[in-house]
Amino acid sequence: MEFLLDKSIPLTNLNPNPKPQPKPKPKLKPNPKPNPKPKPKPKPNPPLKQGPLDFQQLRQVPNGPTIPRQMNYST
């Protein structure tokens, strides 16, 4: 079987779905100057003044250490 090439059709457009050419990425410019003045950090609030604690205040610990309980499986 012999195929005849029609010379009137340009060879470049034989592909019906040509892949689009990727766009060139723009080059990122380096940062010309760093920030001249860094933002000042806010000062932390001083701790609140507290009077002497009595025994009742010392016992009220909301998230104190938990004591692990040993499970008793004896019947």
C-alpha cells in the first residue's frame, strides 16, 4: 500500500490538537533594600500584684497534677 503525500498541506499543521507552548515565567527581582526600621515589639504586661495567699486559695488549683488510680480487678 502506497501513501501519496499531498505537498499542498504544510507539514507543520498535521497535528489536530497541538500542545500550547508554556508561557515563560517572569524573573523575580531581588529585594532592593531590607526594611529600614523593624516594627517595635509590644512590651509584655507586668504581672499583677498579689497579696498573701491563704490555705483555701492554695488548694483551688483548676488544672493540677492528676494522681493515677490503680484499677482493682479482683472479684
